[in-house]
Amino acid sequence: MRPGTLLTSARFLPPLSASVLALALTATGCTTTQRCADGCLVEGDSETGSLTHDLDGWTPLLQSFDLAFTDGDRPPAVIAVGAVPPDGPTGPQFHLQLVDGDGNDPMRGSARYVRWSQATRVFFGLPEDSDYGVQRFVSQSGCRRSCDLAIPGFDSSENVLILAGFRFRYPEGENNLREIGLWPHGVEPLGPRTFVRATLRDDDGAEPFDVEVSYVLFPTSWSNRGVAAGTAFGRPAPGPSLEVPLNPVWLGRIPLLGGFQLDYAESDEHLREIGVDANDRRIIMTLRDNDAAEQINVGAIYRGFCEAPLDENVHIMACP
């Protein structure tokens, strides 16, 4: 495969309309392109493994991401997508990072998200005294293998969690990758999910890592529970990507990412590309090194929302 080719960035998503506005955004050592109409698509190349653009006050609700070293696989030191610190000179920024130990290897990154704001929250009548529709941050340092992140107010019987951004970082340097993920969990196996388990490890899992997560909670009723909620698990399969049909199929919904889990099935490896993508029929997940011959296990949680046609941006609303 040609270096820099993205496996997942838009394969199953509807094409952007001809009226999409293209904006050139300049960041340190890179240029990104942002298009916002059928959701926002941010993509670009960097010689230093990092891309940023200003969010202009919006909260990004993640739909997909794809990060790839363009000149060969590497052991990663930092993997980041979305709204996580640090902020830029004008406020919060959207980050795409794939960095190894020396931080001087080129990468290509892309992500798609739906814009959300405080004004949108008020317009759709979410209670002002609740955490619904409010972007929150949680972080933890010194995790080993995995750590459980407490999410205030999160209860999957009453609300759903949508990712706005995340960053995994090995503070002591790069390491091979065996498993990475953010997955909602509960105290009881069949009980409601109340926290998020962050996982980053190689085979021995001895290296400490830091994790930051930004998220937004919505009422369960907004995502039409039992119709729009989909969880996809992939069986071990060789190759760089795995497609999993959503069951049940939720046609016409806007897919928003609530969690993901990817691992090499047999042993840790270098990383060439990692990505998660979805539409209203299937999820496609990517984890590969250079030869893309390793078996992978994958899982993702998506919630389907309904579109609210307010203006030139895509907005979500409670499904009727």
C-alpha cells in the first residue's frame, strides 16, 4: 500500500456535498484541511507527528479517526485525537497526534466529528442544572495496563457517553503496542456502566502511561435506545482492517463514538496505522504494522442520533 494511504477515513461515509466550504488551517509544521457541512472532516500531514486546528468554541463529538506513520511502523509514545489540552492561543484546539520517542517522524491524520455548543444545548432544552450536553475532562497518570476513570453522573441506564477527545502517552518513552482502548464498564458484569476503562499496554504491561479523556453525556432517550445503539466486536482475523455490520442496522442515524478497543491478538507489535470509522450500517476498525499480517481483535461502541437541520452545520437532536 502506498505510504500515507488512509484505510478508513471516509470509505463508508456519504460523500461531502459540492457546497462544502474548504478552509486552509495552518499549524506548527503542518497544514490541515477542515470541511464542515456533512459533519467536520479534519485531515492533514505533519513532519513532526502533530496536527492542530482551532475549534472556535465548538465541542467536537467524535465520529471517526485514522492516524498513520507515513514512512514505516514505529513504537508509539503518544496517540491523541480531538479536544484535549493544551489549548492554543485562541482557545481549545482539535489535536491529531501520532508520535514515537524522538518525535520527528511524518504522519498523516484524519478525523470526522459533529459540532456541539452551549447554544445548541440550550436550544434543544437540555436541563441547565444537569451535566447533559456539557463537555467534561478526566485524566489519570501512572496507569499500568489499564485504569478506571470515574465519570461523574455517568449511568448507562440513564445516559450515554460520547467521546470528544483522548490522549494516551507513555511519559518514559515509546513502547510496542499490544492493546489500546477506552471502554465503558460497570461494577457488576451485567449492571449499568458507570466508569470508563482506559487501556494501553505492550506484552508485559509494566510501563506506566498517562491518559486524558474529554466527553459529553446525553440522555439515553436521545439516541433511541434499542434501535440506534450498536456495539461491534470483531473476531481475530489477519489483515489491517476489520468490517463489522451494526446489529441492529440503524438507517439514517448520525453515528457518534462512545468507546473502542483494539489489540493485536498474539503479541505486541510496532504501529503503522490505527483507526475507527462507522456509518449507519457497519463499523470498520484498523490496526496494523508494516506487513499487516497480524491477527487483530476489535470492538467499538457507537450511538446513533438524529439530525437537526438548523443551519449549514450538522446538529443532533433527540430522535422522535
